Amino acid sequence: MDARCIWLTGLSAAGKSTIARQLAELWDGPCVVLDGDEIRQGLCSDLGFSPEDRDENIRRISEVARLFVNSGTTAICAFISPYSDARQRARARFSDGQFVLVHVDCPLDVCRERDPKGLYARAFAGELPGFTGVDAPYERPAADIVVQTHETTPEDCARLILSQL
Ligand code: ADX
């Protein structure tokens, strides 16, 4: 299959990173995973979570993804990417069909229950202002593909995505 940018958007703890890794294992060809927590330790360590900084985060990542895709490597990107405009600008960097937006959908209550990093607890306690889904917006996308992670295992989500490409 031709190189693509497979862009996973969704709330923190929705399962984006796990599905991204599953996708990479199943992908037949060269691919790379770009993941929010990792990228924010390096390339985007100067950025916070204001709307402007999130937009800059997405801009840099989509530029990097474009370089990978143009050289024949599929880029699987796992970022909350809460704003429609920024996602749209990311899509515009690719040719038609090259960018696939996947909504990794999961109810906020379930994400809050999972809370693998304890961030929702802190956010609901008011200790982490501007947390997505709590007191910062998540603009639900009109995505190319939707997976429901509270009903489907990560591996099945990954297989579902691959079957719809
Ligand atoms: S994005 O909004 O710019 O796309 P990104 O995916 O890179 O976000 O990073 C999200 C990760 O940063 C979360 O999984 C969480 O671990 C951490 N994080 C820290 N502060 C926040 C916050 N205010 N809102 C959302 N995530 C946060």
C-alpha cells in the first residue's frame, strides 16, 4: 500500500498510542509512529497546551509526517489534536487520499476512569487547568474512520482501520 499519513485524534486515554503501535505492527511496509507524549519531550518540548501552542504542535508534526510520507514511509500520528482548523491544515499538507483522519472515540467518563497517568484526577481537582475534555475543548471531527475503544480491543480497532483504508 502507498505511504499514508494516518492521523489518530481523540481524548487523552482514548487509546491513540496503543492503536498506533498496533497499526505499526500490522502495517505491511515502512512506517513510523509519531506520538504526543514522545514528541512533546523533544521536538515540541518548548510548547505547552494553549490553543496557539497546540496548533504549533500539530503544524510541526504534520510537516514531519509529510516528509516521511513523501519519502515513502507511512506516518502514524497519535495526537489529541482537539481543534478542527489545525486538523484541516494538517490534511491540506497532503495530496487527496494520502491523509486519513481517524477518530479514536471514547466517552469522557471512560477516559476518566482509565486515567493511566492520573491527569484526569488532577484536572478535575482543578490542578491542571486547560485539560482537554475537562476545561479545554475537544472539537469532535467528521473523521474518515471512527473506532470506539470502549467497545473494541486495540488490535481489533487497528484491524478495522486497516480494512477501511
Ligand atoms: S495536542 O492537544 O497538542 O494534540 P498532544 O497529543 O501533543 O496534545 O499531548 C497530549 C498529552 O499531553 C496527553 O496525553 C497528556 O499526557 C499530556 N497533557 C498535559 N497537559 C495536558 C492538557 N492540558 N491537555 C491535554 N493533555 C495534556
